[in-house]
Amino acid sequence: EKPWLKSQAMGCIPETFKPYREDLTYTWDMLDKNVEKYPNELALVCFDYEITWKGLKEHVDRLATALADIGVKKGDVVATVLPSSIQFVIADLAIPEIGAIHCPGNILDSVDGLIDKFTRAGIKTVICVDKSSTGIEALKNIRAVKEKTELKNIIVTKERDYSKNPPAHEREEGVIWFTDLIEKYPPKLPKVDIDPKKDLCLLFFTGGSTGIPKGVMLTHYEITACTKLTFGSMMPQSVLRLLDGFFTTIIPLPLCHLYGQEIYRYVMALGCTILLQTDPRDVEEYVRLAKKYHPLFTPMSPTQYGRMAKEDVGDLGILGLSGSMALAPKTQEGFEKKTKSVLIEAHGLSETSGATLSPTAMDIFAPLLGGRETASKIFHLLDRILTMPGITPLMRMGMGLIGRINLGAIVNRLMPLISSIMPSASDSKRELVTSVGYPLVDEEFKVVDEDTGETIPTPKLVKEGLRGEMCVKGPHLMLGYWPNPGDGLDDEGYIHTGDVVKVDEAGRVYIVDRTKDMVIVSGYKVYTIELDDLLYEYPGVYEAAAIGVPDPDRPGSERIKAFIAPYPEYRGKIKEEDIIEYLKERVEKWAVPKSVEIRDELPKSPVEKIFKKQLREEEIEKMKKAGVLK
């Protein structure tokens, strides 16, 4: 019934993590663990400012004390409108410490969008940046929000307040400076009774890429459970114990989005040094940080990996994780070849505190080790060695003498060799590239028929190659959509993810499309992700997206339109008719786009996910103006 369990067992992944550790119940437990084990190791780096775990803990507790003193109580929702920064992490950890709920906002949010969120969540306190390096006047926007909501307290910071050369603060009426609170208040937290399974820690409003933003309610327990499940579903526990506190991660993602925030929590739980990048588009800064600190791991969006592949970044030798949208095989191959790195894909949702599907480390290295069977034997041997008395402590002692930066440098030099071997290996490489992995440990997984809503038995799903909508539940699943527990879940407690998937005999899951992106052409289903992948294969295509729009000639049916953005050197050289002819040779006639639009760049969300909803809305509006659609 669950073919993925056998595959995970091959990679030394346990069938369950129950009962969950009592020492990892609250979100700040991860920080406290690192303070105890690695007090003077680097926790965060941003703008070349370095803060240790001990220093971070003190700043978190000082801010939590300050928030309580200015009137923030248990159950209050506190917003942040901050770029990825040390200030964001401090706020994210401090707010829940006093029983309040953190609601991250995006500096790109419009005033109307902020007013909607602040009103719905009853937000009275916000922590914001005055203005971003990209010129966004966040404080000005927040002042406008205050005029139309119940907002009372505005705590403000400058983007570079945590840097080697912090800026001076001008006098601002009606605001409190973030750094003043840190300096003024001692780390003396009030005692608050918090139920980790019932009390909210985070209120995340979805991006609204498929409709009106919904508030995802996440408890302390759900977040810490997801932290345990994610890396625990990828690597053997013996390897995680060995690596704890010994590697560095660079995160060029907005932490206000759950993809960025989930990763920072995962690696914080492992005691990693975290390199933060405020501007996710700054390739030069990314490379500078990578060369200085030698990170082992990086999460990015496919758009970012594509950008890296076309820049002269040199050999990074890093393990990359792709998320937020489907990863085209061409993008994956381009990044690996250009940077001599290894790139994998996983899948997550805001509603599951982050992750839902993940490959195992054994699958990642199977192509290098001669296939899955051989890789499994090697992983089980390694697991037995690492669990022998005294072996892991001895190895960690040696790793400590080398140091995490030097260890990272060694891995960075080895990774190009691994990357060069893997593409020429067995079919397991192809499966790794196109799959997003297995259901997480302790996650209930089912696939339902898109038309009837009936559950498709897993043996039938696999044997007949059927496709349907993925549904999941587990200890990491949200409480519900704000403000009603259970809202958004079906009668059995599952979340219907909106992802159309298929599952192979090994239990690997493949994302075929989003239900809202799937197109019905004269009764035939067309999965646009498959078209996207083909468009990326066309020479010179940098970005691609296929969408469905109403067909004015066939009421109730749709037609397909494709959008592409060429590499700069290919602009003016790719013709619409060439793309259409190319697709005619590769897809059924009903799946061929009626038209192709070529742009310099496609619209994207804050995490650089191509915004198909916006493309669809723009196209429908053009059709209405042209009089072909009412």
C-alpha cells in the first residue's frame, strides 16, 4: 500500500519518529539547544555582521521582554514587514516566546494588501524596516496602514542596523527603534503558559497566486514536528548526529515566505551557520559569501538557479535544493554543469509548515554509487559504523579540529567530482531529476480522482500510471485557515494540495501540474508543467510558462497560450511559429498552443515563482478589450 516505505528503509530512514522528542516542543527549543552546545559558534551572518548563538539568544530574549512591556500579550498577532535579516530572525523567535503569534508580511505588499491582513488578524504591533535597499518605503506604507486599522505600536529598524557599520537613526515621530529596545531591556522573560499543540506560533498568509490570501494557522508543535520530519526523511539519524553543528547554509530567499523560513528553521535545528542575503537577485553577493564561508547547502527557486546558470559564478561545489515551483530538467542540468554542483527538488506547502515530499540522501547519491541497491548497502554499512559506541564522538572531535568553514571548503572541492560523474550514471539520475521525492515520515498520503474526489488505491495508482490530486495530513499539518480551526481540511483531516501527481513503483512522487493550472481543451486534460518543460528544452529559452484561457469559439472549453523569455543573446532570434512547430512534433494536437508571446521577462512572485495567475488575468483582460470575450 505504501511503496515509499521500502525505498525510505533502503536509505536508513525509519518508518516513524513517534513519540516525538519532548526537548523539541517549542520553536525556541532549537535556539536553546544551540546555545547549550555551540554558544560561541556563528549563528547568523548578514551584511558581514556575525552573531553567535549565545548573542542571538540574548537579543531574542531582550526583544521578547520589550514586547511584553509595551503590551503584547499571549494570543496577540504581531506583524513583521522586514527583508531577510538578523532582525527578522530575532523577531521570529522572540514573538512566540511570550505566547504571541508572528504574522510575516512582505515589503512588496501593497498598502491595501497590508490593510487587509492587519484588519483580518487584528494586528496592533508591527516590526518593520524603514525602507529597503530596493527603494521601497515600508515605514511610509505602515503609517498609511495605521490610519485605517487598529495598529498602535510601530517598531522600526534600518536594513543595516546589524552590519559592521550601522547607520545613524534620525528622529521619527510615533515609532520605536528596534535597536533601542534591544539596548534598553534586559533578557528577563515573563512566564507564559503555552500549549504547543493548541497555541499558535505563526500566522502565514498565502501568496494569493491562486486566489484571495488565506491565513495559515501553525502551532508550535506543527512547526517543530515538520522540522524533525524534513531532514529526518532525507538523512539517516546517525548522519544527522554526525553533521550537527558542522556545516553552513546560504539562504538567498525571503524569510517572510514559508519556503525561506522553513529552511532557516531546519538548518537552525542542526546548529548550522546561516548566511542571509537580503536581495535574492544579487548573484555577486551570493558568490562572495559562498567563497568566504564555504556553505555546503543552499535553497533557491528554479528562477534563481537559472540565473546562476547564465552568470560566470565559477565552481560553487554546493548541494542545492529547489522549491516554490516545478524545476525544469534543463534548468537543473544547466546549474549543475555551470557551477559543478548537485541540485535536487523537494515539495512543500504553507499548510504543512513547509515540507510534504522529499528525496532521501541515498537517492541523491545512488547514481554515483552504482544504483539504488548498491547505495543502500553502503548507507546501511555507514549507519552501522556511525552507531558503534564511540565512533561518532571521535569523528566529531576530528571534524571540530578541522572547523566548519574548512570542512565546507573540502566538500566544495569534492562536489565538482561528484557532479561530473552523476549525469553519466544510471536511470536513477533521471528519476531523481524529475521526481520530488517521497511522502515524509509519519505523513499520511493519498491521491484522489480529480473528477469524482474518490481515493485512488495506491496499487492501482502505481500499476496503471494514474494521476490525481495529492492530499496529505500529519503532525505538521496546519490547525486550519484563520480564524477557524479545521477550515481547509476535509472530513478525514486531509489538506487537498491542488497538485496533480503520479507515483511510480518505488513510491517516488512526480508533480504533473497544479489543478488550477491544468487546462481543459475540448474535453481533454492538458498538464501545463509538461508543456513548460518542453518549452525550456527549446534552444535559447530562459523562462517559460503555458496557461489556459477561455476559448471564445468553444464556450466551456479553453485554449493554450505559451509565454517565453529568451536569454539576451537569443532575443529577436526565436519566432512564434518555430515554437508552435516544435511543439506540434512533441504533443497531441489539442495541447499545441494557439499563440506564443515572447517577453524579456515573465512576472514572478516574491520567491521568484513564475506568476501564471497574472499572465492569465492579463490575457483575459486583453481578450475582453479586443471584444472577443465578454
